[in-house]
Amino acid sequence: MFELDRLFQKSNLIPVIIQHADTGEVLMLGFTDREAVELTLKTGTAWFWSRSRQKLWNKGESSGNFLHVKRIVTDCDTDTLLYFCIPDGPTCHTGARSCFFNEIWKEETP
């Protein structure tokens, strides 16, 4: 089993990218601490540390739109996580499928 202490050597809070397990679409970015990772592993749903509320939260606890984690990987520096998930519904609190929908720039095609 992977030693979780390796993830938190640089910081107690690290980013976690949520990607749709079937489509590959990036759904959201959140932050996690060791306790949230442990709860994710225990429950099979994504837990995060809310920086605004300063508390743990299970995505979907109020909306019902849980993220069911199918696979977890870490980056080469072992300081960022990637969760492959199947969402129960929209991932974004706005009701959008993904939190990434505000386009800033797009290369024009000739």
C-alpha cells in the first residue's frame, strides 16, 4: 500500500484534480489533507478540505452529487493527486457538468 505520509511532506494541504473516469473530462480541482484522503479511501467517495469553510467536506453531502472514486494516482513529485471518478450528477456547485466552463482564450483556426 502507498504510504500517505509521502504526499504531505511539503504541505499539509495538496491539490487534487477530479477527472471523469470514463470520458477523461476534467471536472474540478479541490484541496485535500491526510484525513480527507483517508476518508476517501474508506468511503469510496471524494472528500476534500474546504479552504473557505475551514473544514472537511464530502462532495455531494448536500447536493447528492457524489463523486465515486475509481482510481487514485499521484504526480511525479508526489504532491498532487488525480482522482478518476464517476459523478452522480453535475460536479460544479453551479449545476454545470464541470467546474471548467469559463473560456478565457482560444486559438483562432486559420
